Amino acid sequence: MERGLLSLMALLLLTATAWAQQRVNGKVTAIDGSVLPGVSVQIKNTTKGANTDANGQYSIEANQGDVLVFSFIGMKPTERTVNGPTVDAQLEEDVTTLTEVVAVGYGVQRKADVTGSISTVKAQDIASRPVANATQALQGKAAGVLITTNQGLPGAAPNVRIRGVGTVGNSNPLYVVDGMFVDDIRFLNPSDIQTIDVLKDASSLAIYGVRGANGVVLVTTKSGKSGRTVFNYEGFGGVTQLSKKLDMTNASEFATLVNEVAVSEGGAIKFPNPSSFGAGTDWFDYIFRNGSVQSHQITASGGNERVTFNVSGSYYDEKGIVDKSAYNRLTFRLNNTYKLTGNFRLGNNLAFSRAQSNNIPGGIVQTAYNADPTITPVNANGTYGFSSVSTVANPAAVLAYQTDDIAKSGQLVGNIYGELDFLKSFTVRSSFGVDLGLNNSSVYLPQYLVSASQRNDQSKLTREYGLNTTWLWENTLTFNRTFNKIHNVNVLVGATAQNSRADVLQGIRFNVPGYNNNVKFLSLGSTVGAQTTDNPDNRSYEFTYASYLFRVNYNLLDRYLLTVSLRRDGSSRFPTESRWATFPAVGLGWRIIDEPFMMDQQLFSNLKLRVSYGKLGNTNIPNYLYYSRISSGLNAIFGSGQTLQQGATLQSTNTSNLLWETVTQTDIGLEMGFLNNRLTAEIDYYNRNTSDMILNVNIGNGRQVQSNAASAYNRGFEFTTGWNDTAGDLKYSLNANLTTVQNEVTNLGNGGIPIIGGSLGNGRTATLTDVGRPIGAFFGYNRIGVFQTADEVRGSAQPNAKPGDLRYEDINGDGVINGDDRVYLGTPIPKMFWGFNTNFAFKGFDLGVDLQGTHGNKIYNGRRAVRFGNENYERIALERWTAQNPSTTQPRLTNGGPNYDVSNYFIESGSFVRIRNIQVGYTLPSSLLRSLGVRSIRAYVNALNPVTFTNYSGFSPEVGGNDASTLSRGVDLDVVPVYRTTTVGLQIGF
């Protein structure tokens, strides 16, 4: 009887439970009405849940009165109570959440807990920009980061400097892509990037030790999320155009000026009838063209609680603005995570890219600048025209004969890793990464004859093959625990090892037939050429690192913060005696906003003070620098038999005490938020001192030794502010950043001898690095006017000058103009640079505008300054000094001579304001797409570099340098100009 009663009660209870439980369905959308797939829907205080599908729909068994929690990355969690069979939810974007977690070395951290200076740029800030390299899309978006496009060539990597120039050598930052160290990120499709975090101060950088002196750029690529598989297509296409064309003299004007110079130098006129030439040839119209660009990417992403994946494939193709220049790239990315057990995970981040560059001859833009406009590119009989008054090559022939230059590369970059959680507070991680690059290039120069100065008597084929191999093995152990709810401790220890090796094989043959590509092989050429033998070049280099790292993050009461970092590095690039060094750093933070005395105030919604100090190292130096070097090939014919004797000499001696370049950096930062963080601001003061800079020091007899001989500093302020708000259907954000930089050399230990740089190729140099001046500062004569009469010349320090010549200041007053009268003429390093970015969204429409500017830097206009004889002129030459029309600013025309000495006559302001990007888009309403099974469609129009405001007379004020080196920065000589790009794009989600 009792057993039967119990059974009846259990049956009634199960029936009641089944009756109370029901199938609940619903839809989850964003504020703009777009559906949200992959949203987690969970019954509160249980493990029972579901995910929304591609249409934002979900279904779950729940009881009346249950609370459903809706959560999605980047959205504010929302709770809804079950009171019927349908429960819909709308999620709002959580700006705080999006910026709350930032990537730091070997992990992530709440931004609120960070004691270092880190700038974060998110995917939407760089998406849809028509660039091959993601660093170009960063321009103007991060305080302290100056990005300059060195060359307007397809696929070219920009110049990146973080908080100034810290060395006369390689100042490039370290790039870390999903934990793998790489030299640049050209292999990445920008659409694959989730976030870019730029580490700038010692507290954030010390964990990278010798790799962190020039800053670190952490790139995190997109990963999969649990939920239904979603597909996305992103593509754009458009045109590229020269932004500005220099105004050159036409053929008649050129002929007139050439005659004038010839007569003034005591010669005969070159052109009897200048007016007969008319306009002649515009060589810029000949070499420049409207290029094109296109990009396509397809991504699949999804997974479940055990496995997530993100797979993408993309194609990028660009035809450059210089005829025959081109670049294309095919990329494939696979990011997976595997949760094998509750505490053990495996994962991989792998990227493969295949790229090809069609290269143009170096100097082609300068050749077109200098070329004689009186000649025709191609004569009626098919031959190429040549100048009778100048040795400048015919640009048409250069493009015809010197553009069979193709470089191909394949690169595999990525890692596999495993993570194990144990004892509740410990996580051990092991990662093995590789960067494998295979490069091959082919350069074919046919036999041709244009003129006596433009010819090649034997065809020449050069083939080069290179294999670059890098592996990186990292092992870390992390401890994370909170004690008594007030002490949070995170400890990281680890050991890493890296090996990099490059092998290059090069071969050259002459007299190789070139009637088609099937015969352009080394085996078909001659073994000896007219200029040299075909000795093959086979070389390699290898270097290794071993490192031990330690970091502790301590948080007391969620407002007192401490970060202590230590890394000990060993590198084979240094002698055995100085191979190891230790780099410590400490960071302190105070979340003032969480103090009890701040509870009743209404002004601040965030207030945090942080201070950091530490040391970093720079290992971006050539390999085997400390070994002795022998200069070979110094052969001569002598002796009684007059035979060829092989010769060599010691070029540099062994340096057994070579040390690291060391950077000591102090940072003081204040973070503020107002009006519930709708208005944010951040101010940083930084002081970055570099010591033991490595220089070539002369020791006599033409020999040099590598020595730690110099020091310099960079200091300044960084300001960042932003306003994010919503007004009805309008969502908008305004963000700005500004950086000041003061760069100065404080010591040159090589006897105080300044460092010469900025070669112009005509025996002159434009820069000098000296104590008390910025690195790579311009150095030359101070022009104070133009001589007007012979009497002025006779009473001057330039007795050999003529009326119309530039007049230079006699600085030391000794009555003679010579090298002692040269002075500092300005710096190519901007004293201030800034960025301003806006975004607006209104009922499906969106608008984004990016601006960038630099101020206080100078440019040396090397195009105008380098002349060898009868090159073309810019039209400003028509305002030259003549006896009939004297000028106080423009000198008389000459072929070379003192008027072309390095002086402030060729120095111009490099300040500019550039509208970096404008994008207008429209997202179709989701109600129109449901029947098509499409999640989202957005179309947009984008303009990259559409407008530039500057007083610089050259193509573009964005000048990295003629060889992009630190000592040649700001020298505008044969720089392919930055161009504007207009594209139309489409984004589709399935």
C-alpha cells in the first residue's frame, strides 16, 4: 500500500513537471534589426542552453518563470523571463566590453588592469581598406605610431616607427602574429585580423626583451565561435590614380633653357629653333597610368562546444600606377581549436600565402623627371628616340627593356599549441611555430641599343633562389588565483628558443636568348660575359635566440596594480662574452575611480594613473657583425711577369666586446572617462633613452670596428580622446590622437665624429647625425639670397660666384664659404603627428572618415637638387634669375656647380594634412533578406588618400627616403609617389 502511494506521487510529480515545461522559441537581433547568429541562450543558474541559428532563431525547453540569459561577444548580456512560448531579445553593443580585454605579451589582460601603454585597433577600424598591407590601414589610428608609405608601389611595406627613431640602424618594430614572430605582415589579408595591439612602453614590452626596443605590434586573427557555421564574402574593386603630377617645362621651354645655360657657360646653342618643338613629350603621362585593384575573400566560421574553426581564402591583385608594375597574392588561413577534455585544449593558427611582384627598374620615376621632352618615345620606324643634349635614358626604352623582373614567394606562417589546466589555478602551454619562406626571382636584360649611353651589348639573365626557415618553440606556465577576494595574482614563467636560417643561391649567364620565356634559362647562356664571369653566388646566414621570461601581475582590491617583468635573452648575434643580457621592467597602476572617496563624485566615470619603467634591448643588427671582415677582389697586374695577382685586405677587425643596444624607457599615463565613458581621454608622457648604439668606428688605415658608441633619446606626449554616443537612430563616434616627438643624439663615442648619410648619388650627402641634433638631420648651407650684381660678388665670401648664383651665409665670418659654414637645416622627424577618425551609422547607412597629419618635419627635394647636365626642369625654373628679369629667390640656371650644393634652397616643409580614407556604406534591412536565406548584405564606396593639403612642391609629402633607411629619411629622390584609390565593395553574410 505504501509502495503504491509513493509510486502514484512520483507519477503525479513527473506529470506536473512535464506539464510546466514547454518549448520556447524566439529570435535575437541587434539594435539595428540585424539578426545575430551564434548567440548563447542559457537558462540562468543551469547548464542547459542553446545557440541561435543563421537567422537568429533559437529553441529551448524551459519552464514558466525561468530566466533566459542571452550573451554574445561584443554585446551587453540581456535577461528575459519566460512567460509564454515566444521570448525575443535584442542585444546592444557593449563598447566597454569590446575594449575591456587587450592582448599583452603571452596572454590577454583586462584593460582596467594594464599598467603599460597599449593602443588597440579593432577589425572594423581597418576593414574594407583597399591596401595589401594591414599596417597601411593603421595610419593615424594609434597614438605614438607613425606610419609612412615609402613607395607607392604595389605590395610595398610602409615604414613604421613607434615613439620616434631609436637607432641609426634598423628601427622596425617586432610583429607577433598569433604568437609567431615575423618581420612584416605582408602575408596577411587585413580582413583576417581581429585586433591589432601596439605595445609602446617598457611595462608592456619587457616580456619581449631584446626584441622589444622598437615596439611590438601584436596581431590577433579571427577565430571561430560555437554555433551554426556562417559564411562571409568580402570583395572590392576599383582604380588607382596618381594624386599629383609635377608641372615640367615642355619641349620648347626646355630647349630655350638649355640654350641659355650653354651660352652662359661659354658654349654654342643646342637648339637653333626651340619653338619648333611645341609641347613635346610629357614623360609622366607616358610612365604613369590608372592602375587597378581588386580583392576577394570567403570565410567560413563556426563550431560547437568541442571544436571551433575559422577558414578563409582570399585573392588580392593590384596593377600599379607605374606602367608594368603589379602585385598579386593568394592567401589561405586555418584557425582551429579543439577542446579534447574539460581542461585540455589544442589549437592551430596557420596561414599560407603565394605572392608575385612585377618589378619596375629603380629610378624610373626620376628618369622620367629628368628626360628630354624634345625626343619622341618611339620613332615611326620602331626605334627609340634619344637626346642629343643629355645622357638621361629614354623612359620608354627603360620600360621596354628593363621590366622583365619577376619575384615570386611562398610563405607558411603559423603555430600549433596545447594548453592544460590543472590544480584549478595553473595553465601550462606549449607552442611550436614556423615561418617558412621560399623566394625565387628572375631578371632578364636583353641586348639593345638606343644610344651610346643607353645600351646593353650582351643579354643577361639572373636567377636567385632563397629559402628562409624560422622555428619558434615557446613554453609557459601561468598561475592565476584570487585570495580572500581582495588579492589577485597572475604569474607567468616561460622558456623560449628560436632559430632562423636563410640560404641563397644566385646564378648569372650572358647571351641568353630571350624570344620567349621557355628559353630563359641559365644553361642556355654563355659562361663568361663582357663585364664579369658567372661565378655563382651561394650564401647563407643563421642566428639563434634562447630566452627565459617571468611576469607577475598583482591586483589589490581591484584598484592597486603592480606588474613586474623580467626576460633574460641570449643571442648568437653577439660575442660569447656578451651573449646574454637581462631586461627588467616594473609598472604601477592606481584605479582612482574605485577609491571610496570617489563614490559620490559625478565628474569621472573612469580615472586611472599608471607609471612604468624598464629596460629593453635591440638585436636588429646584421649577422656576424662582431667577426673580422676581409675585402677580397683587390686584384692587380704587377711583377716581372706582369701576371694577375689576387689581393685582399682586412676591412674590419674582430669586436669581442660588442653589447646590446639598450633602451631605458619611462612612461607616465593618465586614463579618464566622463559621462558614463561616452567621453574618454588618455595622456601619456614618455622618455625613451637609447644607449650603446652600434656604429662603424674608424680606427685608421681605412679600417673600421663595430662599437657601442652612441646614445640618443626620444621624449614627448601622447594624447588620445574619443566620444561614443547614440542619438535616436544615429550612432556615432569621434576619436582623435596626437603625439609629440623630440629626438636628439646625446653622445657619439667614436671621437665625436658625426655620421654622414642621405646620399644623393652625385657625391653629395644631405644628412648629418651629430650630438645635440636629431638622428638623420639635414645639414648644409644657409642660403640668404641671390647675387644681383658683380659688385655684390666681389664684396662677398664667394668671389668665384656670378650674378644670379645663390648666396650662402658666412657662418664663422672668415670670409670664405666652405664646409665649416654648413649648419643644421631641420629634421625629417615630425615634431608632432596626429589622427582623427569618425564613424556614423543611421538606419542602415554608415559613414567613416579618417584624417592624418604631420607637422614640423622637413623634406630635402632631391629631385631638383641632383643634376648632371641638361636634365628637364620644373616650371619654377622659368622664374630663374636673368639680367633682364632678376630674381631674389630663384638662381640662374647652371649644369651643376655650387648652386646645387646641399642648402636650405632645397629644403621644404613636410607638414601635411591628408584625408586618409572616406567610406560610405549601406546595409540592407534584414527583413528583405530572410526569404533569400542571406544574413546580411552591405555595399560601400571607399576613397583612400583622396585629398592632401600641403605646401610641399613634390609628388607627395609622405617621404620615407631614397633607400628607406634611418639616415636617408625625408630625402625625396626617386620615390614612387603615394596614390589615391577609389573602390566599390560588397560584404555578404550567409
